[in-house]
Amino acid sequence: MINIQTERLTIRQFVESDLDDYFAIVGDPKNAKAAGFQYAHHKTDAAYLLQTAIKQGMVFAIVETLTQHVIGSVGLYPKIGQNGEQEADAAEIGYVLNRAYWGQGIMTEAAASLIKTVFDQQLLKTIWASFLDDNQRSQRVLENLGFYYVDKFTHSAHAIYQPGKTEIIYRLDRPN
């Protein structure tokens, strides 16, 4: 079980009692848009998303140590290869932060601590990330973490997810 303490944050598994704080994050359309998902219209939607995060195993709550409130989420998701199979030793990082905390270096701090932990424990060799080209905040987070550009593609105008938007792909490799 991963439990990380930084100067300002605790990175831990989600628990059901996180629902109110979680809804404040995933129920905000601006938070959701920045993270690339549809916002939770109702608390029941947030409860479903929270249960999914709890079951994932590698999706963590970002807790502000001072207040003990959940202010975000950072997780590692299976990386699916071109053959449709899960890639060994690779994952995709995803994150969302309550916008009241944007611009304070919190996501960089949280993601850096998680990445260091999984690389130190040799759980992964490569971490992938993507963001929409209009999300400069996410690009800065990834570049501050040492990720580098790999590719980009534009979603079809008929795509269900972000039609017509350009997605940028980055990666980070574990040091030898």
C-alpha cells in the first residue's frame, strides 16, 4: 500500500468518507475540463466515480495535511499497447486538482512524490501522459516532472471525447 507524506500533502488511498471533498473537485466543470473528463452533475455521479477510484488501487487522494481535506487525485492507469494488451512496466498518469489550489505547485509536488515512489520501488519503467493542447498548466506540470514530448494527434470531429481537439503525448522513463 502506498502512503506518501510530503511537506504539504498526504498521498493515500481514497476512502468513502472523502465523498464531499471529491464531489467539490469532480463536480466542478472547470476542474473536469482541465483533467479531460465529464464533470459529475450530481453527488451520486461523484459517488460512482469515487468507488471506481477506490477499486483502481493505484488512484490516490491528494490530502492537504493542514486541513485534512482531499483537494485532488493523482493516479496511475494501465497503459494499453497497440495490440490491445496492457503494457508491462508502463502506466499512464492522470490527475485532477481542485481549482482553488491551482498555481501553487501542489500537483507537481503530489505527482513527483508518486513517481519517485513507483520508480524507487521499480514498479514501472515508463510513465505516459497526455493533455489537450490548450491546457498549458498540465504541460508545465509534466515538463517540471521531467516528461518529454513524444507525439500529438487530433481527435476526429465526430469523436465522443473532445471532438476536434489536439492531444499531446509525453513520457518519462525510470532512470537506470
